Amino acid sequence: MAIISATQVNATPRGNGEMYVTFQFALDTGDIVFDGPRFYPVESDLNIKAAEVGQVLLDALTAQEVDAWLSS
């Protein structure tokens, strides 16, 4: 199973108290995965949001690995 080895968060103010946010995750497999855009309130803790998005990413990758294993 993959592990996130680095996370980059890019946020740009959009106005009306929102930010345009993209995430970039480097996996220990050497893959780079991008997520976004997502729109969050300016006061959002983007480190927490990155952890949440990263966990969903890892869960999806794990499910794909299990599906591939079961279908072989």
C-alpha cells in the first residue's frame, strides 16, 4: 500500500472569503497525485484539509489494489 511522503498545498484567494485550493501528494511509490480544485473558507486549516483529502486518496488507492487482487 502506498504512503504519502510529501504534501504540497496551493491556495489562491478567490474573494468572498473563499480560497481556490489544490493539493499535490507525493507517494512513496514515486507517483505524484493531484487533487482539486476545491474551495474552502479563508479561515480553514489547510493542513487538516490536506490530511483529510490525503486519507480519502489512500483509501481509494487501497480499494483499487484490493479489487485488482481479487479479480486476478
